[in-house]
Amino acid sequence: MAPRRRKPKANVNGWLIVDKPSGITSTGVCNAIKRLAKGAKAGHGGTLDPLATGVLPIALGEGTKTVPYIMDGQKIYRFTVQWGEARDTDDAEGEVIATSDVRPDRAAIEAALPQFVGQIQQVPPIFSAIKVDGVRAYDLAREKQEVQLEARTIQIDRLDLHSMPDADHAVFAVECGKGSYMRSLARDIAVAVGTVGHVTALRRIAVGPFHEDMAHTLAKLEDTGHIGQDSPELLPVETALADIPALAVSGSEAVGLRHGRPVALFRRSDTDRVDAYEDGDVLRAICDDITVALVRLEEGQAKPLRIIHRPPREEIATASPNTEGANDVDHA
């Protein structure tokens, strides 16, 4: 009996922005989208806790090559703190480990916030995916083992008191860099105002170029029954690279990049293309408004880091001499 052939994965490339519902993991959302896309390669641009809602960018196909640039992007959150109870998870899903009768007023809260803006040191929650001696911290915490995590330097660009629905709750708005935990921020703000607290609601408003007004509910996407290259919800791969400066390349240079060869930039005419940049800068090589690759400037050359392949109908119709026998490589 002949072995069964595996069905080929769908050729779907781009970004799908999901408005993640509460109660499901980010991996669960990613797997749901992967099924809708008939097994296309998929990955998400930044984990959200099961409790959290909001912007969860899902990369498909060639979009997965741009995930690191989304992970490095600016993030905007809104979260609610409940004063008076500390929990082991630093959110509403954990067990109460301390209580306090102190309820801070607006003046006390606003006076404490400046110390949490800029580059600050933050200890991640013990219920997090950080590894301790090769084991996830949350696995150790669930087994009631002692977990000691080191403080990390993070960047908080903006932290505002959004509202105070009642004496027990406060809502905050945050703009921050990667690696910032809102649960830790809530915990530390509570201590700074003389009480304890935990997160009861968390919503991500934006990640890099992706904002909540671009997001689709998971229920709506599942109702469609299918995600393909022509789906109106699918955004181009380039959407994730909007903040990366563009470097125009010729057709022959584009073909060379696709085959893993750097573009030499030694001619005087190249000055206009790269004069504003420095060695080490990452640029987006484009030809005829199509992104060909992500490149890094090194010693007068644009060296390919990531090759962005296209569906056949979108391939750049150019030829280059001396391409015979060249290997198409993706420099990770």
C-alpha cells in the first residue's frame, strides 16, 4: 500500500491582526488561524496572557520572517489594578498572598508614577515563560517551588492614570518597549502607593504599526471558515516593516539579493542611497515598490538578512547575469 501523501501547506503570506478574546492563550489563537489558513506557517508577534485581550498580530508564511521587528516595536496597553489584594500570578487568576486596607487617592497615585517612566528595573512575574535553569518559571511556580527572577532593564515611555472607577480600582495607560510586564508594573505601583494590588483587566491597544482598529475578532474570522492570500483581512508582509527605512535597488540587484549576494555600494551614485545611514543599520530593500529583502549595511555593502519571497504572480520579473547555479538562501 502506497504511503499517504501529506497535503501541501497553503501559500498564504502576510499579517492577520486578531482582537484576542480573554480566556485563550496566544498560541491557541495562532493555532486557530493556522487551521483557517490550511496549515500555512504561522507565528504571533508578542504573547498576551490568557486573561488579556486586544491586538495579537499573527504572521503567516513569509510574514513570519518579520516577527522580530514587530516584537521590537512600541506597545500600548491599558490595564486595571485592583487595590488591596496581592496574588501569586499578579493577576486575577492567582491565589491571594497578601491583603491591605490602604486605598490610594488620585494625588498619591500620580505622585508615584514618574518613578516608573524611562529606563527602569523590573522583576518579571514568577508566573512567566522566563526560563530558570532551563525550566519555565511558571512550571516551577505551579509546583510551589521557590522562583527567584533577576530584575531586567525595560523602557516605559508613558504611564498615565486613565481613570478611577471606584476606590478599589484604577485604570492606567502605558506605552512601553519590549520585555515589559504589565502585571509587574501593577504590582510595583501598588507597593509604591503603600498597598498591594493585582491586574484584573489588560488590553493591548497597539503593537508597532498594528492598532486595535485594524483587528478582527477571532469569532468573525472563524465564521469566514477560511483565510487565503486573497482574504480582505490579510495585510501585506511589508506592513510590519513600515518603520524600517527603504533602500531602492535595481532589478539585477534584487535578483542578487534573492540569491544571497550582497549589493555593493561603492560608487559615487550610491551616496544618495545610503548617505543618511551607518554601518549596522537595517534597511528594507525594495524594487518596484516590492520588498525584496531586509539588509544590513556593512563596509560598503548591503548584506541580505532576510529574503522576502513572494507568490509567483508577484515575483519581480527581472533577470541577472551570472545567476546560474546560485543558491537561494535566507540569512537568518
